[in-house]
Amino acid sequence: MTEPVPGRATSRLWAVLLAPRDIAALVALRVGLGLLITVSALRFLAYGWVDVLFVRPRFHFTYWGFDWVPALPDGWMHALFAALAVLGLCLATGLFYRVTTVLLFGAFTYVQLVDVSNYLNHYYLVSLLLGLLVFVPTHRAFSLDVLRGATPRADTLPFACTLLLRFQVTVVYVFAGLAKLTSDWLLHAQPLNIWLSARTSLPGVGPLLEQRWVAYGAAWAGFLFDTTIVAFLLSRRLRPFAYVVVLGFHAATSLLFPIGMFPVIMVTAALVFFESSWPRRVGRRLRALRHRESGPSPVVASATPMPARWHRAALGVAVAYGLLQVALPLRTHLYGGNVLWHEQGMRFSWRVMAREKNGSVTFMVRDPATGREWHVAPSQYLTRLQEREMSVQPDLILQLARHIARDFEARGHHDVEVRADARASLNGRPAEPLVDPSVDLARQVDGLAPKGWILPAPDTQPIHLRPTLRASRAPTG
């Protein structure tokens, strides 16, 4: 057998990546994502969440390296969410697409950067998808830009565009599944046992949720679903059945847990695994039902080819992006220990619904010059929602400690020391100290290096609830 010729292998790779595929499926993703953004922005305005999450807080937690991002004043923040609603409609209709996608990506990502305590996996996913759409011209068909002559019509796009979006959705599912490969999840059915025990008042299924075997069944089902669903969606023969499972799984999680728009986003994103022409086939069948005749299939025009000199550059950027998306969830292994406890590398790693964590923090402030000491409650600086998130995340505890130090120094107390009595409970375990109470947090600096002042995770077993016990709250996603 002769060795493959590198040139031929490269040619075959380019042939696959640049092969024209119907644009219709990516247009469906564009429309669905745009409508989801509009609905989400309107919900934030209607339910007063803009005030609760962005306006009322007097202090905002920032991401490392992004402490320069300011929070907008009250009126401007409301105007931003109104603009998001309008831009979502522009994306859905393909109007001013190039400007719309850039503005949407920037505005939506800005909202996430304002306060770390608002981080949710599905917001991060939407930012990533918007960033990808900046470079994927899904407005070349079924768009107002085509109707007004602002862009030439091209009913196909290179298969690489579909592969990139499929890869992004695959990363979410696979790493969400791997995050459940823990003894807490698989051997103790935690935190599902806690959450389901809090939902026993649901009509019909409530009594069933009291049974421990239901929590174990749900835990294993969630693990198997996340780790295998992409493989089934990639199978042409099994794809329709797999998508029914996707619908059922995310419908169940939406009914049982208050996890916002995440199920709807994943149901929409999973459509990228279908054949690229599926929206056209659905449209033909609907027209056939209405007119009782199918008619000929539409002619699909070829995409405008990208200049050859851009192929390698585009591939290089895509590969770099893919490596980054894989590296971010894996970075937590550099820290060792239990990421659910120390939280280093927790964000951007797709650990969806992986832990139930409660905590409490009291800060001790000491002025070395006078010897005076104060006990400071976080509620003096934070909203209730901010305090709940801060109390279980060491880097946020550090940020507030440094803010308290600055506040006291502004009152005339120089070089104050700030320590924290922080205790946390992971998956129902007894509360244990989370940070070293002897460390002066005012002198600690946040960064990517391991934080030695975070205490080791407890080695006790998680709680097993009996039917008579009830949990305090459910997950937020």
C-alpha cells in the first residue's frame, strides 16, 4: 500500500471544507437566535431584571483583566436592553447584518462583563454564537439585506461554516457531560437529589420526585445524554429520534428547574446538526399541505467563492478558536483539587448544573494603627443576589474584601487589614471554611495563579435527603 500524498490529502480537506452547502439551516439559526435575544431583552425590561441586576447594585464584581469595564447609568442600561431587542429583530430579518452582528456581539458581551455574579453558561454561549455569526454571512439569503440589494444573494455557504457552529455546540454538550463524571453526581445523585426534593409540590410528578431512585435515574440520564447526544445527532438515520430526545430532555429540565432560556437556546442550536437544506424541505411540505402539490425543488445558487489567499488564514483562525474552546474547560486541571469548591477555572468550562453550593461570609476589618476592629456584613455593599453568589466564589470574596479595604481607607483608616470568615456547603455537606481566615485579603492580588489562601475541599460525603426533607432552592443554570 502506498503512503498518501500530502498534496492530495490537503486537496481533499479543502474540498470538504469549501464544499457548498445550503445556507437555509444557518439562516434558521440566525432567525432563531435573533428572536431569542429579542425575547430575552424584553423579559429583562418587563420583569425589572435590569434594575435588580445592573442598576441597584452599588458595587459590581468584574472579570480579571476587565475591571476597566464600567456599568452604565440607569437610563443608559435600560436603553441598551431596548437596543438589544431591536438588534435581535435586525439579526432575525437579516437587516444591516454586518453592523448588527458586531453591535450585538459587543453589546451582549458588555452586559455579561458588567458583573461576574450574573454569569450563566447560556449567556456565554450566546456571546460565542454571536461572535461566530460576525464571520459567517448568513444574511446572503432570506434577508432584508438581499431584498434591498445591499448584499448579493448566495444560497450556499462553505461547509466549514456549518462545521464551526456544530463544533461549538458539541463543546457545550461534551464538557457538560464530562463535568458530571464525578462521584457526587453518579454515585450520590447530588445535587439532583437536593433539587428534586425541593420540587415535590409539583402537581402529578411531585410524589415521584421524593423517591431517591428518581434522582439517580435523572443523574445517569443527564450524564449519558450530554456525553452521547452529539454522536446521535450526527447520524443521519438516528438524527430525528435524537432531536426528539433533545426536545424532551430540555423540556423536562425547563419544567423542573428555573434555568431561564438555556433549554430554548440549546434546542435551537442543535438544529445545526440537521441537513443544511432542512428548512427548505419543511417549507415545501407545508406548501404542499396547503396547495396539495409539492412542486419542483428550488434551485440553489452557488456561494460567492472566497479568494484563495484567505483560505489558509481563515482555517488558522478557526483552528486557534477551536483550541481555545477546548483549553478553557480543561484549564481547571492545572489547579488540581475540586473545581466545584475552589472555583478556579469554573467559569467558561460548561459545568452546567454541576453543584449546589451555599455559603456565608463575614469580613473582619482591622486598623493596625489604632487596633480598632470591625465586623462587616456583605449586605452593606451587595444586593441579596450578589451576596449569594459571592459567598461561594473565592475570587469574588477577594474582590469585595479589597473593595472594603478601599472604602475604609477613604474614611481615613489607612492600610487596614481585611480577613474573611467564609464557610460553604457543597452538595449538602456540612459547612466548612472556604478561605483561610488568617490571610489579609486586602494584600492579595487576583490573577490566574493558584490561590493558596483557598482551603482544601472537605472529604466528607454529600447529603442524602429523605422524603421528609426539603431543599431551600433550585439551580439557576
